[in-house]
Amino acid sequence: MYQSKDGILRDPIDKIYYSRMHERMQTGKARRLMKLRQGTVEPVIGRLINYLGMKKVNTKGIAQANKCMTMAATAYNLKKLLRYAGGPKVVAKAQALITKLEHYYSNLLKNIFHTTDHCIVYYHNIK
């Protein structure tokens, strides 16, 4: 309900959809699925927001935001893997993966800086 300019209380346009969804969420199946989601998905999102700095994704575009979320999920899963299955083999595999990721990102940064150096050199040659 909302109050219009003339002071009359009116139902919103989408009230039909809200009431239909409310009825659907009162079924046993919906309650089971909601409890399952609250126990699996929402704690992960809460940890990403509170402990891994994902309150705000500072990128432009869906593709870049997906990359940020993928990296945050990878970090979360690695931490969880090391915490719960932290035998020597698992630790060695995780360290190897971290080394590969560091190598990949250092090469990526080198390529970015190389292309910007090339652009700067090219720009200076134009003058």
C-alpha cells in the first residue's frame, strides 16, 4: 500500500506478483529450498563481503565483475581447502597453484606495462 498525492491508500501495480510469490514461498518445498540456500550460499557471500573485501566490485562491465568474483571464489575455495583438507599433498598442490597464478599475473602485468611502454615510445616518436 502506498499513499497517492490525493491522500488515498492504493495497492501498488505489482501487488499481484508479490502476493503470488508470497503464496509460493509458504509451501514446504520453498521453505526447504530457502533453508538450503541459507545454509550453503549466503554464508559464503557473507564471508566474501566481510573478510575478502567484496563489498564493492570496482570494475566496469559484467565480464570484469565476473573475473573479480571468480578470483574471490578461488581465494575462498583455496583457504577452505587448506583449512579442512590440509595434508602435505594438498598444501603442495595449493602452493603450486598459487605459484602458477602469480606467474600468470606477473606475465599479464609485464604485458600491460610493455604495451604501455610501447605506446609511450611510439607517442614520443611522433613528436
